[in-house]
Amino acid sequence: MTVRLYMDVHVPQAITEQLRRREVDVLTAIEDGVDTMLDRRLLERVHLFGRIIFTQDIGFRVMAQEWQRQNKPFFGLIFGHQLGGTIGQYVRDLELIAKSSEPEEWMNVVEFLPF
């Protein structure tokens, strides 16, 4: 089984488009109609969908790390700083995650990109 991804509103559309060209299952907050939803509610929503969220929002990452400390369940968050990598690096790393890991490996995980 492959991992399904969810893109926060801060993620460039080019990343989503490239991942879809590589046959990665991606849903965006904009497509989902929740682009103004609070981060806490969005992390809960993504958990219900069984998707890992990719964000470039530092505050979102900090919140997920706090959930880890509190043992509050969430499906996983991948953080890539806006200045930390190129679109190509993020696409390669996210594709690798999506195609080579299992959903259950991502419970309560916060990962940083690029690798």
C-alpha cells in the first residue's frame, strides 16, 4: 500500500503537479475547500482521511511536535522549510515517502525535508 499525501495551503502548486505526474495520490487543502481552516482542525481532518500532511508552515510543525509530546494522535506531518530545498528535492523526497513507506509507519511522526 502506498502513502497518500495532503498539501497544506503554503505548498507550491508545482510540487503537487509534479507528484501527480509521478502517480502519487495527493489532495490539497484548497481542493478540499478548507484553505482557511485552523491548523489544529486541519491536522485532525487529515488524520481522519488517513493522509500525511506536507507543510511549509513552521507554526504547524511546532503544533504537531506538541501533539507528539502529548501523545495526541495524528497521521503524520512532513515539514519542508520554504528556503530549505528546491521544488525538485521536495518532489523526489515526497515521492520516495509515498511509494516506499506504509501508512502505519507515519502515526504521530514529524519528519523534516529535504533528507
